Amino acid sequence: MVVRVPGGVANAVEVLRNGTVDVWAANPVTLQEIEDALPGAKVVPGAWTTGRYAASLPKGRSAAAQTRLAEIVNDAKRTGVVQRAIERAGFKGVRVAPD
């Protein structure tokens, strides 16, 4: 049975620890926090959700500005800037999106 348990990481750790729930689904960053706080916990590989992030420009910017922003983002992904940021943050289970 799927149940909603509000309250964030601390509450997730508590209900997992006391057996109220058997599993917890969340984004990789939250699961990493739960795993770190709950000895013996294991994150199962795979995806429950996909989080997408975007860059934007103020309304009215030119097509050239939009194209340049896309180039900057794609270049940061291609050259490893985004991957290194993920690694520096210590995130597990987070991947750079394809172009």
C-alpha cells in the first residue's frame, strides 16, 4: 500500500526506523540524506522521478540571446562543468541530462 508521510527527511528516517513504512521514494538527493542518517539503509538503483532544471531569460530577449544561453548550457554539460558540480556537491544518483 502506498501512503503519504509528510515531514521531510527527519520524519522519513523515523518512520523507516520504527517500521511504520518499509520503503521510501524520493529524489536522489533526499534519499542520500536518508541513507546517511539511517545506518543499514540502502538506496535501490533506478528512477522514481526525474527532476528537470532550466535556465531562462527575461521576457523579450532576442532569439540570439536565447540561442547563446542554450549554447552556454550545452557547453557546460559537454565540457563536464555540470558533472563536476554534481560531484562536488556529493550527490549520488544524479545524472547530467543529454542535450
